[in-house]
Amino acid sequence: MTAATLEKLQSPERGTFPSPAADSRETVVSVRGLTKVFKDFWGRPKARAVDNVDFDVRRGEVFGLLGPNGSGKSTTVKMLLGLLYPTKGQIEVFHHSPRHVATKSRIGYLPEESYLYRYLNSNETLDFFGNLFALPKKDRIQRSEQLLEMVGLDKARRRQVGEFSKGMQRRIGLAQALINDPDLVILDEPTSGLDPIGCREVKDLILALAARGKTIILSSHLLADVEDVCDRVVIYYGGKIRAMGTLKELLATPDAMRITTPLLPRETTERILEIIRKDVVEEKIRIDTPTQNLEGYFLGVVNQARQTEAETSGATSGHRVAAYLRGEAEEPSSRTERVLTRLTTASVSESKQPSVEQTAKPVDTVDHDKLASFATANPASAPAAQPESSAPKKADFDKANEKLSSLVEKPK
């Protein structure tokens, strides 16, 4: 590498990557001087979507991309996936280019809009994406079973995806993003269209993945969701990063203090206020009662009502994170194995029950004598089964023989 090339790579415009001596083991995504300029038909600059962006994402971190519409979040995500080429700058994902095939197999992606094959059902959709990652059939079946139960679509596994509502499409889209057990999960508006229970479950899933060492990049307009799960965030505006840091650093108010206590008697409260007024202006003192957020209250009401929950053909809730995503040994939870277990249990219980012959002897309605008469080779030896009135008499046979003899005998 020439000195000029080295100087260009380390220029302030492009940024510099960490040296090999740095702790690169925990760096999953590294972006330096990332710029994307969209051009018109004549090659003239039309829009600078991303402008000289630098950031790192570490292993086990939930990293949030925030900003208004058109600020460059989705463009950044597409460049991280290798779907767009940067105009300038460098991107490393697992220390390789985003277009590296082996690197792509370690990424799970949920786009802002789920574009799925509308005539496939849920099972077929997950099997299709599992085939793209060359997963063995056994793993595809087990993971599909666990994922459908996790996202609440186990009751709608046979319905075509084209019939799903937007919330149900987001659920199956989330399942397909996790079918390969990715090390890097990129979620673009994952809670869009979901009900509050589904939003809470998605956030619990994100926290569970991070606890297992997965890296999550989350792009969302719902700031409350980001605040619940993200470790660090960047705020875009006009293609540039305007703020970056941990939520504690960005949201802390250093010039104020909050003291929370149990409910105090009025006399105690007055004494405390009297002490505080000696150092603080009266107008800056605020006393109120702590309240829970609306999401917590909503989930509490639903959990109480869930005891009388009826069957539904739509999405259900209240499921655990899939076992293989938690890093646990995969249990035999497939439908086939559950059916076999149920049948085996049924056969054991049936063997303990008294037999049919012991409980009630069936009534014999078959005429065995008549059946034997049809089966015998010589009908003459069989017992007569016809009524006496219809049986041929001996006198009739003698009369027929005499008449036959008279016809055959020659006249004298």
C-alpha cells in the first residue's frame, strides 16, 4: 500500500478504523466517513441522504437509529446490508464488507415493509427462508414451530400470508428475520402495526437477544420503545449525526434532583419543605404523586382479562422467546412429536382399562346354520332352511318320473 493511499484512508473525511491492537472482538459494525449521494439521470447530485457519518456498534449492544422522516436512517441500514453502495466512506460488518456472502448469513433483517409471498402460509414462509440459509430439515421444523408460537401465530399457521393484517405480517416478518439464529439483527420499525402486548413482547425479545450476546440495531420512530431497550442511540437530521451517546448521558438533567419516598404524613412533608426552602426558591420546588406509564397499566388489565381468553384464529400473545434464541437446548416441541407423545400416553391409559369383552358381550345376530348351508359343497346334505310349505314333496317327484317314462318309452 502506497503512502498516498494510506493517507487517503486515514484522512478526516473518511475516518480511521480501530487498530488491530484495539479490542476489535467486541466491535460488530464499524462505520467511518459514510456518505451517500443520490444522483439524477444526468449524474448530477440530487440528495445527500447520509453525510460523513461515524459510529461503532459493539457485541451485545442494542443500538438505536433515531431521526425524522428522510433523515438517512433507512439509507444507512441499506448500506449496512450491502443493498446500497456508499458514495464515500467505509463499512465493516464482522470485519468484512457488507457484501461478503458469509457475513450475510450471520445477519437477520426485518424491513420496514414486509414483502412476503402472499400465497404461502406461515409454515411454508419460514421453511422457505430456512432453505435460503441451507438449514437442515429437522432444524427448520423445530425453529418454525418455536418461532410461530413465540410471535403468536401458531393458531394461524395454515393461513396464507396474503390474508394477514399488518400486525400479523410484522409478526411473521420478525420470525423470518430470526430463523437463522443471527448474530446481528437489524430491525426497521419492528413494532409498527402491533398492539401494545405485541410491542411489549418484541421489546422483551430484543432484551433477551442482547442478554445472549446478540447485537441489535433498531430504527424506530416510537421513542418510548427505544428508551425501553436501547443502550446507545444516534440522532440523525439532514443526513448527519446530531447527537450520540447512552440514554443515561443524553436524558439526564444535571441541574435537578428527584427524591421518591413512601406516602408521608402532612406534618413530615411540611418539615421537609421548610428545610428545602432555605436553599431553593419556592417556584422551583415540585411535589407530585408517581404514576405508572400507560403501557404498564394496559398490560395489567389485559393480564387479568386473559383468564377468560377464547380461541382465536388471529395472533395470540403471552409466549416465551424461542428456546434456540435463548441459547437453550431445543426441546422436542414440534407438532409431530407432541402428537406422538399424546398417542403414546393414550395407548398406555387404554391398556389399563377393562377390555370390551369383559365389560359387555356383543349379541350374536348371525344365523350360523344358514351360513354353513351356503358354504357346504353338497346342498342335499345341508339342513333344510326353507319353510315346510315351500319344500318339494316325494309324490311330486314320482309323478314327474312316470310322465317322463311314458314319453321316452316306444309304442308296441
